Amino acid sequence: MKLSLGFSPCPNDTYIFDALIHQKIDTYGLEFEVEYHDVETLNQKAFKKELAITKLSYHAFAYAVEDYELLDAGSALGFGVGPLLITKNKALAEELMEYVGQDLPDKFRNLAIAIPGKYTTANFLLGLAFPQLQNKQELVFSDIEEAVMDGRVDLGLIIHENRFTYQEKGLHKVVDLGDYWEKTTNSPIPLGGIVIRRDLPLDIKEKINRLVRHSVEFAFANPKSGIEYIRSHAQEMEETVMYKHIELYVNSYSIDLGGIGRAAIATMFERAEALELIPEMKKNIFLIERDKGFG
């Protein structure tokens, strides 16, 4: 059986899926047709039910929950892993950081912001910290730093490897939105997860859950095994930056969400529903809840 599988070309995703798609682990006869896309493209594909299994933003999952369930393995959660709001104007950065989570003065409300996608978790977190900032432009995440440097936008919302490079380019941090989340919830920040189509047979969904977990475990046990594959998709990233990226986004929650991870995800959706940032979620979120004895 061949299943469509979508994830990003970023090192954390290629690290997670290397063993699975290259059959370094037993795949129980399953094969995968892989598509590589940025996170917002993956979100849009999930809305259209185009992929059997896909990475997507937790924010976007609220709009795809009717058709997909969340696997217990493969997620990106953690502390110190959130998106950053940046600017090239140091004075602006210092002024804005005084208003995180507070009412924003009128003079700031029309600042232009580049975001990596409307349905990204990054944009959701921006809404929590600065709900009045609504002059947003959607760009591919890798183009946001340049847009800030060129002055096309006043602020940029950066994710992935850009959090390691913005300072080298003379840009300044306004706020780490993951840190803001952590301080207000005492929870790890849920960024992205792996979801699977609800209409697939239960035994297939269970196998995929197990395979993703085994693929992450293989990567942890053999961290250099997928180096050439990871590098081939890493946009000329230096190896040290590549592994910093992996260390930041792939952790114990990527093997198993556990109680803490599932509680963090539930908290995110509860807050988003209360603020009317997402529609009410009426379906069960977690595949694991239906299969607690799954090994």
C-alpha cells in the first residue's frame, strides 16, 4: 500500500522521516509518496484533504480536524522553540517589547508585518501577544528576513533556522513568542504535528503512528545516518546550524506527546477558541485517545 506523505524540507522534518521513507526501519509493507512543501502549503493541502499523512501547524489543525487525527509521534513541541518577532529598527524593538500582551498604542497598529502564513502557529502566537497588529503580508518563511532588511515590512515573524541567523544580518528581536507562551501557560509550545486522514482504516493509522515513532527513535540512535539526505534539503545550511535546528525541534515530545504534550495542545486550542481565533473543535484530536493500548 502506498500513502501520500507531506512534510517540510527543514532539517527537523527530514531528520524525523529519513528512516521511514528510506526503509531503514521495517515499514510493514507500506510505501510513501513524499511531497516537500513549506508549512503553509502543507496547511492548505490539509484543508483540501490532498494528503493521507502530513505535517501541519497546530493552528491549522483546528481547521482540518474534521478530516484528520493527530498522531502521538512526530510533533514539534518544546521550550525555547517559538517564533521570533524581529525588526531592523532597534528603537522600535525596544519600544514594542514593553507592550507584549498589552493594549498597543495607535502609533504602532499599522506596522507592516511579514508572516509565514495565516494558519501557522507562529501567526496564532502573534495574535495572542499583539492582537492589534493586523497589517500582515504572507511570505515564504525563508524570505522574511530579506523583506525586513529591505524595508518592505517593519516587522518579521521568523521560524525554523532563521532564528539562528537574524542577528548576523543586523536584525533585532522584539519578542520570543514561544517564551511569552511558556511564561503565561507553563507549557511547552506546540508548533507542528503529524496528522493522518480519519477515513483510513484504523490498523493503518496505528501502523503509521508506530512507524513515525520508530523513525524518530532510529534517528536518535543513529544521528548521522541521514546526514546527506538532510543536507540535500537544507538550503545550503551549515552542518552546525542544521543540527542546532534539529536539537531545538526534535525531542522526547517527537517520540511521544505524553500527558504534558497533550495538555499543552489542549490548552492552545482552548485559548484559541476562547479568543475566537479558531472555530469550535468538535472532533477528538488525538489518535492515541482511541488506542491507549497501542504499543
